[in-house]
Amino acid sequence: WLTALAFPESRVWVLAWIGVAPFLAALRLSGVRAAPWLGALWALVFSVVVGAWLADGMAFYFEQPRWFGWLCFLAMLALLVMPWLALFAAVYRAFAERFEFALPLLAAAAWVAAEWGRGALFTAAGFLMSNPWALLGYAQAPHEWLVQILDLTGVYGLSFLALLVNATLSDVALAAWRGTLREGRAAAALGLALVPTLAALAYGR
């Protein structure tokens, strides 16, 4: 829900930098088998909050009852969005078992891979079932300095940066909650996330 508020109509773009962190923490605290289900649930809630209007739009376009629009909308989510977030959740949970300091970077890479998969993979293969809709980087559209980096990276670069910050905040919060947070490590982790973000801002400026 927090992440969804970064998109229209609310457009609180800064929430894209913190809204995914609770989800990542939940994945870390869940069992390995539960992670894909949490990913699918996150995708469902996010998509409904951001795009419930699409169900009514489908019903209006096809001149069908409202339930038909919702059925089409949920089918689209089940086929094109939820599997990718479930896959990301499974991969992230597996990474969390094996890596520590590099986990935010790996999480950001996995997230971008999932976004690219649902947004470009089938299109590149000539297949029409792609969904490059509400990618995390799109929430930064109102921020003119940040979006300039798109000329180098496309929207996936912004998604990478936002997820990197989210994953770092999640790691630091979990370590603090568990009582294992070391001040030096926290500063290094936050620096790892903030330096590329500040570089993107400077580039845009």
C-alpha cells in the first residue's frame, strides 16, 4: 500500500524509496516456502491499489458487466504480474540465506530482472503477454533530476536505485530489531545505497 501511494493518483514519489522495505523484511522473517506466496500477495495488493480503475475500464471498453472487468483484471495479474513477484520473493529469500553485506545489491538486481521479465521478455520474443506497468522507477516521473538517468539506464536504473535503498533500510531495521546492528556496518550499508543515488541526482542536476 505504501509503495502504491507513490503512483497516481497520490503521487507521493518518495514512498517508492521506503515502501518496499516492510515487504522485504517480511520475506526475511518468513519461511522459504512462504516467500513466493508473500510475493504473489504483495503483487496482488499493490496492483489493486494502483490500478483498480483498469477493471472498470475493461468492463466499459468491452461493454460488459463490472464483474467481467474484474475477472479480466485479476486474470491479467495472475498471469503477468504475480508470478514475477513470486519469483523475486523466492530468489531474494534464497539470497538472504547465503549473503549478508551484498544482499541489497543482489536484491536490487533480482527486482530489476523481475521487472524486465514481466515488461520486456515476451515482447522481445514477439509474444504479446508482457506487462511493463507500474514499474518502481516510474514513480519517480515527477522528479526531474532523478529521471535524467533514464537516458543511460532506462526505467530499470531508477528501479534498481529505489530497490537498493529499500533493501538497505530493511537490512538495517532488521539488524536493529535483532540487536545485531553495528554502527560502522550500518553507515557502510547506507553509504552503499546513497552514493549511487546521489550520483544519479548529481547527473540529473
